[in-house]
Amino acid sequence: MKLAKVIGRVVLSRKDKALPNGFLAILSPLGRAEIRAGGASAGSGFCAVAFDPHGAAAGDTVAYVEGAEASAPFDSPAPVDAYCAGIVEKINIYNDK
């Protein structure tokens, strides 16, 4: 699982019927430095698009997965390779060196 900052949403004119209700969030993955800084800024410039059933807003930090694990929450096969597992409320870092 990785952490990312939501920087936007993709608006679809049509969607695959296999996808339930939700959004496609544009994510900027957070590295160690951004996480230590409290996720105040977006990551390195690389972006990912992830299915978001939770409705995360721009600026929210989310936990997401990529690859085969991204389709695990769906009852039937879905065309998803990134999935927002949850909206992060707080991050505590202990003994970070």
C-alpha cells in the first residue's frame, strides 16, 4: 500500500459497466520526505489514476494499491489497476532516521 495526495479527478463521458459508482482520482504519490513533512505538498510529478469509491477530495491524502490487488475489492473482474483503499486522517511516524 502507498500514500498519495489527491490532485484532481478524471471526468468520464462513458464508463465500463463493470465499475460500480465511484470516481477516478488523480493521485500524486508521496515519498518519505513528503510524508515526513505531513504530506503538505504533492510528490515528484509522477501521477496515477485510481478508482476511488470513497469520494476523496482534492488535497486529501489517500492509501492506495496498484496491480492485481487493485481489482480485489470488486465482486467481478473490473478494469482497474489502482484503487483508493481509504482516506488517511492522520500519519504518525516513529523513530524515523
